[in-house]
Amino acid sequence: MWIDDQVLNECEQDLCIKTWIPQKPVVVLGRSNKRGTEADRERCDRDGIEILKRLGGGGTVILHEQCLVVSCGLWVKDYYKNDLYFKNLNQALIDVFQSQIPNADFTQRGYSDVVLGSKKLVGTSLFRSRNYLLYQASILVDPRIDLMETYLRHPSAEPDYRQGRSHRDFVMGLSELSAHSPKDWLDVFSQDLKAAIEKTMEGELLPSQTKQNEHVKSRMGEARELD
């Protein structure tokens, strides 16, 4: 996926953050997902909806102009503390949300979702290469349920708290809590996320590991099977 490569290419940085708003709908599969299982391939082909696959795990999403996407490349001390790193990086997102919506009780549920109550607002994924960590989050401002219902199937695997709910009953957007537009949230995250990550990841971050940079960059542009 294009944003994977942009972040990997800057692995000489201790912490690289890319925050952006998609300009058109695109389906993005998790690393172990299959196109024919998670997406309605016929409708995607008919309507020119591109299907891509990211390096990280997690479920399939459809990105669009009412989402905010955050991709972070960072260097961490431990090869195996992925649960902790998910928790800490998701907490950084929550801290940024709560700076704008202080009375909302955001929490983490499932393996890596950010939720309000039982409704999902953010899905996240990790990719690891030795000490390098690529973290990605898709943040729903307006969830565009119509796109989910048209182009995504019910997921082949789901967190316990979803309990078989449809897309419509499972997700919500930040627009239900704040008048901020996607561009407003882009500005907030561009300004505040770096400091939030440095706080929640205190004691776990490393400077860029020069000897590992070539190995990280070797994953750029690799072919990814969609089925």
C-alpha cells in the first residue's frame, strides 16, 4: 500500500508520522485478509473501487474522504511487547481525542479498537520488522455506512464485543460528538500526536537503528497477494 512505503522510506527518522485524508474510496485488506472473502469484489470492480493490502494485520476497512488515516513509523526497544505498544499508541489517539472532546469516555476493546461504549470509532494495525514498528489507524469522522454496506462483507473474523452486529449497528463517527471536520481533525493530529506518542511510549522508544534501515526498506514495493 502506498502509505506503507512512504513511512518505511523515512525509517531514518526516530518517529515518522503521516496524517492524511483519502481523496476517494479505497478498500484496504489486513495482511491475512482475502479480497473475495472480505470485500464485494464484483461491486468494487463495477464501481472502480481499488482494493489494496497493507503490511499490518487487522480487519478490512473502506477509507474515504470522511476518514482520517494516521501512519506512524517508530523504533521500539522490545521485539515482543506488541500488546503494550498497541495499548500505548491507541492511548495517544485517545489523549488527542479527549483534548477536543473532554467528556467522552473513549476506551480500547477487542484487540486494537478505540471505542465509545460498544461503538467502534478507530481500527488500528501493527507491522513489525525487528525493532521497527509501523502503526496505522483509520479514524471515522463520518463512517459512511453506505460505503461499508455496499463494498464490504461482514468480516470473517470479528472481536467478541461486536456480537454479530451489522456495520450500521457497530460503528460510529466523531461527527456524532464534535463539529470538527476531517480537515479540523487533520490539523489537530498534525499538531498534537507526536507529543502524545512520546508521552504514552515513554521509556520504550529508540533512536533510528541505522543497521536495520536497509532491512526495513526492503519491504517497500513488495507484491501482496489479494486472494
